[in-house]
Amino acid sequence: MKKNWKAALLAGLSLCLFLAGCGGGGTPAKPKSDLPERKKISTPVASSFKVDGRTVNIYEYTGLTFKDQTLWTEKLAVDGDRIYFFGFDNKDKTYRTKLRSVSYKDEKLSDLKVLDGRANWRYRLVVSNGTVYDWHKKGDYNSIKANSPDYWHYYDGKAMVPTNLRGMTLVPIDQGKDVVYTEGSDYWIGTLEKGKLTKGKKLLSGTEAKKDGLSLKGQWADKDGFYLMGYLKNDKGGYYNVVRQFSLKDGKLLQTFEGPPTEESRGFAVTEHRVVLGQKGGIYWIYSKKDGKLLGKAQTEPKLTMEILTPMKNDSILIYRRINRSEAKLYRMDL
């Protein structure tokens, strides 16, 4: 009798463990995601994929077309409810690039504006503490000499104002007033306000940044670190993309995220909780930023190619997709 009682007790305990806690209904609780909960929205899904047990949806922004005012840009920026980019008028034979912005709400675009059209060509678009910066030659495009130097400019609400900053990279930390900037090949931390840079401490040497022959292609900075994206040579003589994360406290390398072959690269983005590298064919390499774990390589269905990835708030990413020389589209990926 004693034996049977013990056997029954053991069997009951085993069943309890199997049902994940006796009273859990037999269904183990899902581990809490570090990503935000997504509400259902009525906008049709343009493409999607699954990674780490979660469906990631991509939505197309509608409401405006860019056929007459082409997005011809190597970088975009998002701040508040506006998207900033470079572009030109198709009928303008000079192909003079203009700084433009467009408002977005949910999946709708509106209020397309030309903020400044005086420069012939623009580079390096960033937002710092609500102020938009780009890099081009001083003066009107009609009077600029081809060999004149390029300077950072900032938008004062009416036009781009030139600064005395030139020959340097500016990387705002969480798009605030604190920035990572370059002096020669080294990286420093300072503050930027209305075109005035207050210099601070040295963060990282150029030698450390480019260790093992890293060729740089992009930068980003947030509260979790400073990120350098570039490519390295593999054992077979080819190249592959990587993102290196460095500490903002002492410049030490925290972790490295390896990506696709360089010839198939389609940009990168760092969000609050993820590091994402794009690959030709609508493929995304998704990493957990917290521990560097590769959560998966996922392909969109239907296939959605991309050109530029730009971080947005709440673990979303703005996708720039060039359809042809005179047409481009914008999408949002909700991780």
C-alpha cells in the first residue's frame, strides 16, 4: 500500500511538471519579447517574414508619388513625424539635388516640402537634437567652383546655414546633441548645437576602428554604443559585411555582427533591440542587440528588394526602394 501511494505521488508530480506548473492549462507561457506589442492595423501588408517565432510585417507608405520629384539619395533620416532625403526634379536638366522632407502618419505620406535647393550635390544627412544637417559646398549652385571645399550646413527653418565644420564625420547619439565625430581617422565625443561643435574626449582610434582591414561604409550611435558598418575579407578572397559595436564609455569593442557577402549587401539598421543587415533578394539578417545572437536569416514573401535601411522609433525600420531611375517607394518594417 505504501509503495502504491509513493508511485501515485511521483506520477502526479511528473504530470504537474509536464503541464508547466499544474494549473497552466497544459500550455507553457510564451517568453516575454523585448520587442513592442504590435496592434492590428487595417493597412494591407506589402510583404512579411517570420523570425524568432514572430511575424514581421512590412507596409508601403502611400499618399504621395515621387515620379516628378525623385528620391535620389544615399541616406535618409527620420525625426518626429517627418522623413528627410535628397532628390531632384526630373525636369531639371542640372540634376541639382535638393533637401526635401515629407510628413508621415501611420502609413500615409503628405506635405512634401523642398527645404533647400541651392546646392548642386549633397551628402551625409543627419539629424541632431531636432536640427537637420547635410554636407555640401557653400553658396548657390550657379556660383560654386568645382574645386571648392564641402562644409556641414544646418537647416534653420528657412534655408541651410553654413558652418565651419568640414572634413569630418558627425554621428549624433540617439539623434540628440551629443555626437561622435572624427578628427583625422580617430573618433571623439562632443556636443553639437546649431552648427557649433564643442569637443570632448577621444573615444576610439582609427587603427582600432579599422582593425583587421575593415573598410567603412556607415555609422550609427545610440545609448547602447557606437556602430561601424563595413566589410572584411574572408579566407576565400571575397568580402562580407559586418557591424561592430563599441562602448561609448571607453571605446572597447563589445560585439560584432556578421552579415551577407558585400556584393549582395543592401544596407543596415540598428534599432532599440535589433541589428538588421539587408541582403539582395529581400533577405534580412536579424540579430539580438543585447547578446549578439543571430535570430535568423529571413526572406520576405513576396520578395521585396531594398536599397537603404533607416532606423525609426519603436523597433521599426524605414525601407527605401528604388523602382527605376525616376521612381522610388518607401516602406516601414515593424520588427
